[in-house]
Amino acid sequence: MILTILAVVVFTGCGSDDVPLASVAGTVTMNGKPLSGATVLYRPRTTDKDSDLKGAAESYGKTDENGHYELSVVMTGDTGAVVGPNDVIITLDVFEEILPSFDESGKDQRGPNPIPSQYNSDTTLEFDVPPAGVEDADFELLNPDFKVPDKSAHPARDV
């Protein structure tokens, strides 16, 4: 019962009434070409004062065939992202969907993640969401060796 009440408080606390949101859309490119099938995640930077409110208010969007994305709050589905500074994480869904398979030496046979770590696990990307929203929150990623993993080369298997 207490957990249910706590969950209701947390979920309602993340709504747009408590945390200022603004619409965010943009385009992600890889080496100058649209990057489709990517997840774009905005993680608001928090302070000791606002960490409870902003902490659960991450936003995400998926890129379409033109690399275009629009953000929605993960927990509530509200449109937009938290106003202010956000760290940005971009991952390629097809790579994440393929289960790693290791050869005898322990090397991941999928090869390296096609999205370099400075755009996800060690992100250097950031975006300051303005109160009025933005339609051109664009990110130009670079990886001269970029190649989308071939899912057919890694058949689905039970884990």
C-alpha cells in the first residue's frame, strides 16, 4: 500500500505542473547523412534542490528515416523535455537489439558499437532546452567507420 502511494506521488510529481517542459525536436545525422532507428535520450541535470522532481523526468524520441525525432517524457508521455541543461545520449537501436555473441577469445562478434561512446555511455553531448521550445535540436555525429550492424547475421536466440 505504501509503495502504491509512493508510486502515485512520484509519477504525479513528474508532470508538467511541477517541472517546466518545452517541446524539443531535431535531426540526428551520422557523417552528414540522416541516422534512422536511433534513440535520443535527454537526461536533465539536477541540483540537490530539484533532483527529486527532475530525476525521473528523462525524455526520449526515436529517429525516423530522415533522422528526425521529437521528445516525450519517459514516465508520463508528456510532450517535450525539462527546460534547462540536459545531457544527451544517442544509441542505435539495431545494435542494442542484437544480443552479443562472443568468440573463443571473448571478443564481441557484433563488432564495435557503431555509435561512439562519446555520444552515449561517455556522452559529451548536451543541450540547453529553452522555455519556448525548439525545433532544431540537431546533432551531427561522426564515425568514419560507421556501418549499421546486420541483424540477419545474428539470429535471435533464447537467453
